[in-house]
Amino acid sequence: MTTTITWNGEDEFHPGGNGPRFMKWKGVAFELGKGVETDDPYMIGKAKNNRFFTVSGEEPAPEAKRGPGRPRKDED
């Protein structure tokens, strides 16, 4: 499944709503309010923690497989 990142704009910093209508991030153009599909985990992670973006369609991360070593605290 592909994840969609939507840029929500910066109008709160531009009185009257005269803020930019697009922006570029990592070479990807984001138009105000239009979603862009990506599978870039870096962009997805950063956008999730940024109030100017909305992330949707993300699949939950698969549980990491544990290699040899110490067990989890709940596996004692």
C-alpha cells in the first residue's frame, strides 16, 4: 500500500491566507491540499511529526524480528 502525504500549507503565518500554494521537499512538489503518494520511509516519518503535513494510507510497520540476543522484558 502506498502512503499519501498532504501538505496543509502555512496560512497561519501569512495574514489573509496569502501563503505559498506549493512547496518542494526532497525534489517532490507538494501543492496545497493535494496528496502525493510515496513509499519513502524518511519522508513518511518526518511528515507524521510535522503539523504542516497529513499522512494517510500508511500500513502499520511489521513487528521487528528478533535475532539472537537478550529477550524482551515481557518474554522473561
